[in-house]
Amino acid sequence: MTETTEEITIPTNEELMEALTEVKDPELDLNIVELGLVYDIAYDKGEVIVSMTLTSPGCPMGPIIKGGVYGRLIRVPGVSDVDVQIVWTPPWNPKEMASEDVQMALGIW
């Protein structure tokens, strides 16, 4: 009898965050990582748990962004499920959380 072993792919947090740079806020046309909307990302036995916020509690694009996060991460090798948790603490503050490039694009000095 021949034994075969399957190689298990475990993505790094850096790889997962890099994948999320492809997800944009449709209203701002800027990616959610550079905007500072992703607070935490964790990998556990195939499941990715993303803790993130939106630009405002009433953001009408919330479901689209959440779907974009799920759709992008589920395609990463080694990911079998994605749980996107929208949180409001701490509140999003682009002056502190967004990259310098995003701050410039938004006109924040």
C-alpha cells in the first residue's frame, strides 16, 4: 500500500493582508488596508477571521465591502472559510489609521 501525504498550505498574515489590498471601498476607490479599516486578521485551521470597521456606521457600501473581503480571502490557498466581523471600536479615524498616501488622496493634512 502506498501512503500519500497532502501538503497543507497555511497562509501568513502578510499574505492575507496582501490579498485584502485588492478590496476597495467603492465610494473612495481606495483599498481597505491602506484606509486602515482592517484591525486584525487571524488564521485557525483553514478559517480566517477578519476584524474590521467601515468608514462610518451608516456606510451604505458595508455589505459590498464585507462580500469583497470574503470573496478575495476564500480564494487564498489554505483558506476554507472566512468570518468577517464588523466592529466599531475603535472608531475609524483616517488621521491615525490611514496610510500617508490615503491621507493625501483624501486631502487630510
